[in-house]
Amino acid sequence: MNLRGGLHAGPLYTQVAVPFIALVVLDRRAAWQWTLIVGAELAIYAGLLAAGVELTDRMPPAYGLASNLVASGLFSVLVLAMGAAMEWLREEAEAELEVAIDRRAKAEREAGMLRADRLAAIGQLVASLAHEVNNPLSYLLNNLEYLDGELTDPEHHNALADALEGATRVKAIVGDLKTFSRDDDERLVAVDLPEVIASSLRMVAGELRHRAVVRTELGPAPRVLGTRTRIGQILINLIVNAGQATDERRDNVITISLEATPTGARVSVRDTGVGIPDELLARVRDPFFTTKSIGVGTGLGLSVCENLVTKLGGVLTLVSEVGVGTVVTFTLQAASPELPVITTLPIPVVTERLRILVIDDEPAARRALERALRDHEVVTAAGGRAALTMLADDAAFDLILCDVMMPDVDGVDVAEALTTRGLDARLVLITAGAITERTRAFLAASRCPILSKPLDVATLLRQVATTPRRTART
């Protein structure tokens, strides 16, 4: 067909086939390029027709075929050049994207390492600080509890109650700080969650009385692996946080729920408070970050809870919506049936007078324990070396209470010496915090009962009542 009749179909097949073959052979894999080929050829033919050039059947076949092959070759070169340019641009873009991703990943790794280093430094500082604070705090609480039982004047009793409350708050703060250290000297046991939830709610009742209505939805759940102290610490922190997040201008509800999971139990603390803005959600888990006013919070609550849950093999999650409230959920692993169950049993009554050796390098700590154990015969030793010298001549003790961290001869040395002599069954270790790798390893492997400072009198008396007695004076 001529100019006025349209394009000749025969040569068009060649125009289509040649660049297609070139693209396939060179494996450019750019499907849109094939569309460019046909479009470019049609545009050139249209331009020739518009210029008045006649391409008709009268044109010699060889000339027509040759011209089409040349045109197709030029189109192929053009398209391949465009494909190569696009490929180069794509590779450059991918390279820049990879560099940007690597930079971001590196920045995140560095930030994570910096945070880990900071937490490690905090942990080391806290372990030493907790040990130094817990020692005097222990005999402070022991003496206050002693006076509480001796004073009869109401005004003196009220003043003492305020002092006990203040000391107990210090104990709670030190307990929160200790979660950032590697001081894991409490043994894991089987814990009954409904009992711990009820106990925690009793402890925070005064805090919540004028803030919110508390509801519980406790379904059946297995006993979990942990300690009453640590799980209670998690619950109290979360419940107090929920109470502090409430809006005083509206009716507030805090709901604590418990349910079983395939691997253990799940506890949720839900509030109808003000919620957390999205821009702060990423930071609320950081230690010492708080949006509360000065004196209301330390910024440790949520980070402490997450740290404790992780140590117990669980996971903590948080969901919040501004104006709706916040839900904090944590899971715990089911306890093995072989583990002992710790409950809040009454203190057993000890009718016999026991002979007890107290080993501690702090004079005030020794005196406080003497007062707490005033119904028994108490002998004291001002350190590990003095105790071993005394025991070499007289081992007739029903119970041996020994501090772990002491200068010169420490509790580890005393325990090893008593084990050699077969006296370790009478030994109870007391620790304000293990700050060396040696003591941490020893406490983790020891089969002796371990009490943590600050030591309350009830726990001490319960341990005295349950420790096996000696069968004969040796």
C-alpha cells in the first residue's frame, strides 16, 4: 500500500522481530522497552509519510527489506542504549538505597550498643549501690519492727509507723534499681498468681482509693515460674502506673485479668486513663524516662517490669490510645510440678530455745538480728575468719546465719568450710547483693537457703522455724 493507503504489513514483521530478538539475546528483561520499539518505528514511519515520502509496493523488494533491516538495527541500538542507561540508573539507585539502609542499620546497632553499655554501667553501679544501701536498711527495718512490738504509747507508735512506711518505700526503690543489675540471688519457685494479685492489690489500695475502681477478671491458670517478690513487684508497678495515668475528671476503671496460655499464664492491667501519645510510646520503656511531675515517679516502673518479665522467660507488651487508655500485658512460663510452692503461711511457733550463730561484719546488723531473735540464744561473730575460729572449738549451733559479702573471709569461704565438715545443712546465707562473679556463681549453685537484705523479721523467723535442727551437740 502507498502513502495514502497505510503501512505495508510485510516489512513490519521484520521491524518487530529484530529488536525483540536482540533484547532476548542480551537478556535486558525490560518489558516496556519492547513497547518503545514498536512505538518508535510507528512514529518514524508516520514522520516519513507526513514528509511526502512514498513507500509502496513498487519499491524493489530487496531495497525494502534492506531498509527495514537497517531501520530495525538502528532501533535496536537505540533501545539497547536506553535499556543500558536505565539499568545503570536502577543499579545506582539500588546501591544508594543499600548504603542508606546500611547507615541506618549501623546507627541502630550503635544506638543499641550504647544503650546496652549504658545499662551495663547502670547495672554495675546499682549492684554496688544496692549492697551498700541494703546493709544499713536491713538493720534499720529490723530495729523499727522491734520497736513496733515494744512501744505502747499511741503517738510513738504512729511516728514509728510513718518511719516504717518511709523505710519500706526506700526498700521498694532499691528493689526496682536492682533489676538492672545481674544480681539474681532469688531462687525461682512455683507461684500462685491469684494470691500474688490479691496481695498486690491490698498493698496499693491506699494509692488507688481516690483514683479508680479496681476490677479483677481471674480465670483458671497454672502456677508460674518466678518469685512472689518479683511478680508482686511487676504487678504493683503496673497497677500504680495505671492509677497515676487516670484523669481525675472522669470515672476511671483499672481491670486486672488473668488467663491461661498454652505455655503458662497471661496477666493484663488495663486502665481507662489518658493514654500515651504515639511519639512517646517508643520511649516509655527506657529507664528513668517519665512524663510525670517531679516527686510522682522515678521513670523506672515500666522498664523494671519489662526487665523482670524477660528474666522470668516472659514477654511484656503495651498498647495505648490517647483518650481511651492503656493495656499492659505480660506472660509467664508455667512452673514444673516438682518445684516448691511458696505461699503466705503464718509464722510457725518455735517453742524450743535454739542456739544460733550470726556472722556479719556490720556491728549494727549483728545487734539487729540479736534483737529479732531475742527468744533464742544468739552468738555473734564479726566476720568469716572469727566464725571459723569459733566453729573449730564449738560447732554446737542449731542454725548459722551468715552474710555473704564480707572482707577477708567471706560467706563463700565459710560455706565451703562448713560443707567440708558436714555442717552446711544448718547454714542460711544472707545477702545484700552479689557484686562479684564468684559470689553470683556460688549463690546460683548453692543448696543452702538464701535470704535477701533488707531482711524483714517475719521472713527471718519463718526460716528459723523451718531449718532442720541438729541431732546432737558436736
